[in-house]
Amino acid sequence: MTPLLLVIYAVFTVAALVTMWRIVVGPSILDRAVASDVLLTLVMCVLGAEMAVNGHTRTLPVLLIIAAVGVFGSISIARFVARRDNVDR
């Protein structure tokens, strides 16, 4: 294991911990939604880095599924917040 890989793992770990903190603390649902999108993106980056380091493409379907979940989750949260804003008015 090279020192560069250790640095990459450390950066991804710190980013994931900060993102998890934002999901737990909030304060609003939009903050949590953005943090969950960031967490999904971090997972995708980790899987992509693992594919690049090990020289395979076996986890590519997993990346596509995670991307689809992120897109559909963002759309559903945006519709929920838009509907809630219309009710408040």
C-alpha cells in the first residue's frame, strides 16, 4: 500500500464523517438532502478509485445504481419541499 492510497483513504474518511455529521445535525431537510447526495457521491468516488487502483470494472453496475438512487432521491425531495412550500402559503 502506497502512502498516496493512505492519504486518499484518509481524505474520503474525513469527508464521509463530516457529511454524516451534517445529515445528523441538519438543521433543515434541504441540508440533509444535500449531505446525502454528497455521501452518495463519496461512495461513488471510493468505488471508482477502487476500480482504478485494482484495474477492473466489476463494480460499474453498482455505480450506476447509486447514481440512479441519488437522482431519484433528489427529485423526490425537491418535489416534497416544493409541495410543502405551497401548503405553507
